[in-house]
Amino acid sequence: MGAPLADPARLGSWLGLGPLDGDNLTRATEVIGTISDLVRGEARQNDWTLETVPANIAAIVLMVSVECWVNPDNKTSVTIEEITRRWEQGDLFSASQLATIRSCRPGQSSGLSTIGTTRGYHSPTVQLSAVEGGNPVRLYDGRGY
């Protein structure tokens, strides 16, 4: 197991358990360490530490660790105050969490980008005569606008 990417003390605080000690601290460290290893693998960032991990990734590690802590029996739903949250069994990370983690892969970029290519310029022209015998009207000249 690699170094945890979130502080186990934050897990205790989030859950309202106060300072963790003994078996609870061991369990929290194990849960966070295991989730951290999975995140490093998805992000292909084996050198991340608690000090170097991006804050949004550390937050994902903490959130998933909380879910694992409160759901040790691998349930697929939980009901709190008449609200039921369901998830697919076996899905550890949500789609948005995975997208965030994978955006940190080396060589990845987020957002839109363009790649310029050229193969020579050929401008197809579509013309239409508005009135029979009149001058042609150019509808498209191949420039994309």
C-alpha cells in the first residue's frame, strides 16, 4: 500500500467520530491507502504523495473513503432522512470522479482543442441562379462560413 492521499484524521472529522485511534485509525489508514493506490493507478501518477496530490483528487479520495467506511457490506443503496441514494454494485468511483482523476494523466488535456491539417486547398463552390438568366449567387465557397 502506498502513502495515503488524504489525512485519516479528516475521515474521522467528516464522520463526526472525533480523533481516531487504535483499530479505527488502522482501518481509516487502510481504507484511505487502498483508495489512494487505486487513484494513483487511474491517474497514472505513482509519485503522488499527501503533499503533492492536487486538492480535488485528495477530496475524491476522502469522499470515496467515507463511502467505503460507512458501507462495509457493499450495499447498493443507503437511505438517510427519507432520501435513498442508489449506485451500481462494484462502481467505486462515479463517472465524474473518474473523469477528474483521468484528466490528471500525463499528456492529458482538458477542454476543447484543435489540430490543424493541410492537404492542399480545394475550394468547392456551390452556385445557384436566383433568377433564370441572372447572375449566380455563391452559397458556399469552401471556407466553412
